[in-house]
Amino acid sequence: MHDIADLETAGVPGVLVASAEFVQAADAQAAALGADPARVFVAHPIQDRTDEEMRALAEGCAEEILAGLVAPRSGAQTELKR
């Protein structure tokens, strides 16, 4: 969250991508930092996924990430169940 907040403060758009396990933690960090970056959450866990599964997960959320990079900041977050 700190990296995304720092990038956006510098005028560089960013999107936080994390597993769904971290929705509440991301919200708490965003509030603490006074930040409101775009967020995309994918199914948890990710650490045991194969490279092929990770590629499929990334491809499955690429549109949401791109949309978050170009959309006005609304604080909206997307949670994907893949």
C-alpha cells in the first residue's frame, strides 16, 4: 500500500493487487495513509499456485488492473473469485 500511495502522490497511477485475504488490511492501511488507490483482489491463497495458474490468474484480472490505471479514483475495489 505504501508503494502505491507514494507512486500516486508522485503522479504515477498504480493499482494494488493482492489476494482476497488482505481486503481488510488494505482498507485499514489506505485509511491510515489517507490514500485511495485502485485495488484488485484475487482468490486466496496464491503461494501454492503453479506458474501456469499464476499466469491464468494474472490474465484473468488484467482488464481490471488496466481499468484501475486509467479510471478516475473512486475508491472502488474489485474482488475476483478465480
